[in-house]
Amino acid sequence: MKTRTVWRLLRRLLLAGLLLVFLAVNGAGFYIGNIIYTEMSTRHSRLNSANANAGRLKQRLEWGKRERQWQDVAIESRFGYRLQGTFIPNPQASTKTLVFLHGFTESRLVGLNYLNVYLNDGFNLLLIDSRHHGDSGGNSVTWGVYEKYDLDQWVDWLRKKYPTGLIGVHGISMGAATALLHAELNEANRRVSFYVADSAYSDFEILLAQQIRRHIPLPDYIQPEYLLPYANIVAYWKSRFTFYQASPIRAVRQVTTPVLYIHGEADALVPAEMSQKLFAETKGPKQIQLFPAADHVSAIYQDRYRYRNVIRDFAQANQGKLLRSQQRSGEEMPET
């Protein structure tokens, strides 16, 4: 009888110990997962809004609205927050428009650095603030998961403005990933004619694991991949998305709209091999240009002349294909 009682006691102690370990491990996991979510999705999105460069670009934006008929525009996201943008008409009347998507911590002001690349080729520009960036609302950054739907609403806006106009999308870093995720949506109607993806990540979970491994001194027995499920649960609980969903490489396997990949081979944040993998997996017409000395999203500054020419040639080639296709099908051609 005593032996049986002792065994019952030991079994209960063992179960209690296992429960405590389970709760401790998962409690620590959710604690770290919440930190990852906060750092990646809510804390830093407007980090660069007050720096000196942003101030200079803000002055340029205000000058354009005052002197060049640049127009601030706003739409309501289907998810219940306001999206802010600026429409910049080409000095020569045109129905071709380029939608520019900035990266993490930035705003639409960054698009002003790319202005002449497209104005000189006859495009209007629509610069937009992604959700939880700049002047746009939204409770978190979702790394392209919801941003792709917001972009689709901006395409709706352009289609109403120019029913037969040509639309291109140029994104940098997170904006490039958003563009590629949107490209999968675009397969249903082909309203966007081409995409330019500068310094895109192929899969956000892989990038996140790389950055955790690089910046956080974890014990050898704790791999970053062990923490991602907790971060995904927190992200879904708080914002109804997961980092797993932010995977352009899965999206581009379905994409037949032309895509131009640009990446700096000296990129220390998003490895150039990510664009190479995206290029390899893209289903439709594609092109890749690597800039040997360029760091993250710095190819335009490292070699502006080559950067501009690569984009010009790509955009013109695909515009020509679109026009020839429309001529064969008897559709009305976009005005330029």
C-alpha cells in the first residue's frame, strides 16, 4: 500500500514538473515571440520620418504641390484605415503611371529620389505610404500580407483615373516584396503591366531567422526557427497575419507579368542570393541586374546612370509588348 502511494506521489510530481517545464518553455517562447512581433511590426515603422533627409524630401514635396500641381490623395483601405499618397503628373500629358512602394521605416518621400527615372520616360508617379508608415493608418506592418491588398486598391484608383492607361509598380526592400505578392493577385486581371523589385527578400521567415542569428547571441541549442512559431501566433493574435505568409518566392511561381529584379551584391541586410532565387522561381518573363558595389537599396545611388537605363529599357520593352498585344486583340491602346 505504501509503495503504491509513493508511486502515485512520484507520478504526480513528475507530471507537475513536466507541466512546469512546458509552461516555462512556452511562456519564454511567447515572451520572445511578442518581442519579435513588436520589433518587426509596430515599433520602428516611422523611424526615419524625422531625420534630416526626410526633412529635405518633405520640402521638395511641398514645393511640388505648390509649384508643379502635385496632388495629395487618400483612399480608405478595405481593412478600415486611411491610406495616403501623392500623385505626380508628368509635365507632358500621359496615362502611364508608376506606383512606387517604399521600404520598412520609410515613407512615400523616398520615392522622390526615383522621380526622374520615370518622369523622363513619360510616366506619372503615384507615391504611397504603406500601412503603419508615413501618414497611412493601420495597426501594424505585415510585410506585404495586407499591403498587397492596399496596393490593389491604389490600382483601382488609377484605373478609374485612366481606364486604359498603363500601370507599372516599383518597390524597394519590403515594397519590392509587396509588389511581388501583389503580382500573384494581378494574375486574375493583369491590370499591372510590369514590376520592378529592388532588394526583395524571397521569404520573410528565412530573412528574420538570419537576422535573429546575426544580432541575438542565442545558445547553440536554441535555433531562431524555434522562435518563429511563437512570433507567428502573436502576430496572428494581434494583427491577423503570420510572417509565414510573407513569402514572395511562393507567389512568383504563379506570376506571368514581367518582373525586373535589381539587387546589390554588397547587400548586408537582404542577401543578393534572395533575388537570384526569386528570379529562378519566377514563372513568366523576367530579368535580373546585379550591382557589384551596391549595398541594400543603394544601386540607384551607386550607379544612377545604369540603374535608370536598365529600368527604362525594361519598361519600354514591356510597354511595346503590351501595345502589340492590344493591337492584335483589337483593344484600345493606352495614350502616352
